[in-house]
Amino acid sequence: MATKGPKRIKAHCPQCGPDRWAAIKARYHVHDDHGDSGLWTDTTYYIVQCPACETVYFLSDSVFSEDTSVGYSPHTGEEEEEYEHKIEQWPSPSQRDRPKWLEEIWVYDNQLHTLLIDTYKALDNDLRIFAAIGIRTTFDRASEFLGIDSAKRFDEKLFDLLDQGRIGRDESRMLDALTDAGSAAAHRGWAPTPEQLDVMMASIEGFIYRTFILRDQAQKLREAVPPKPSRAKKPKIPEPPPEPASA
């Protein structure tokens, strides 16, 4: 049933970021009792709109009777039971800022751009195993676009990139750790921590930005710099006349 309540709520705007006020456009409350067990769930659904950017998104706030923790009353200081709220949102809040150059990748390779977008979506939804696999696959596609044989092993691909001057030794070691982590996620179900995913994302973003975007920007900069002016030739100093012959 529809319910009355506050006209605004703080949430994570998909465009403006976390902890932003949003106007509540619609609200729906559902309470479910689970038979004679004494268990219940209580959920409120919201359609909200950010007043700053006008983005519309969806929220749900759920409480389960058994999800409790012990807190302290702000009035008496005594212990009291508190229900834990499970907040879900769609679209999911962004867990990592998209780089400004992300849309430029589409110009180079649409498949690489799609892989990056899907990897960010996996991050936003806390799908850490899939995000790690996506990072590894993104490297695989980027190296293939750069002319590396897709049938080669990852260590062979890194050697070829190093041999071609595409990466340095330090970056080769970082990308080697990245591909190992992605393989562990794909083949052994390893789930990296959020901090480990940050390292993996920073590595793949740096590789793609430097290899695709920065390389072209450096070339354009080189073409835009005016040539050095030619130096004026110094006037030739005349040679002194020969001394007269002695008598």
C-alpha cells in the first residue's frame, strides 16, 4: 500500500555522488509476516529524483526481524536492540569514478570499450570475481588490438609488449600480477578484496590510457609545436691579407 512520510531522503545519486538529498516521488510499503514463526520482513520502496541533476532512480529499504545488533540509547545510554537496514539501489551506486577518457576508447575499438563498461558495472554491483575476470579480458583485448597474437600465453604477450617498447619493465611486472589475479578468479573462483581490485583497475586504466590515449595526444602535441627557427649564419670573418715579402 502507499504510505505517507518525509518528502525527501538522503541517498547516492548516480550522477552527483553519495549523501545527496533526493525528492521522494513515490513510496510503497510492504510488511510480511512469516506464519507462526514470528519472523517478518518490512520493506519500503522509493522512486526518487535528484533536485540538482534531475536523475530518477529507485531505492529499497528492507528490515528482517532476525537481523539485529546491539546499540545504545541516545537518551538513557542503555543497551538496546537495533534492526539492521539493507539498502539497495538501481542503478547501483558507482564504486569507482570513470576516467574522463573512457568514451574515447570507443573510437579505437568498440569491443574494448564494451569490456571496460561491463567491468565497471561488475564493480558497481560488488561482483568482484567477475570484475577481476573482466580486467584480465580487457588486457587480453587491448594487447590483441596492439597486434599481439591472441593465441599466446599471457607471459608471452607481456614479453612481446616489452620487446616492442609498448611497456617498461615495471609496468610488465604490474600487468603480470594483474593477469595472474584474473586467472585465479576465472579458474579458481578467487575473489579479490576491494583494495586489490583498486590496484588491478589502476593498472589496467594506466596501461590503456598511456598506450591508446596518451600516445596519440603526445603525437598531436609534437605536431602542434612550431619548429625551431633556423639560426642565422654567422658572417665569415675575412682572412687577413698576406704579409709583404721581405726584401
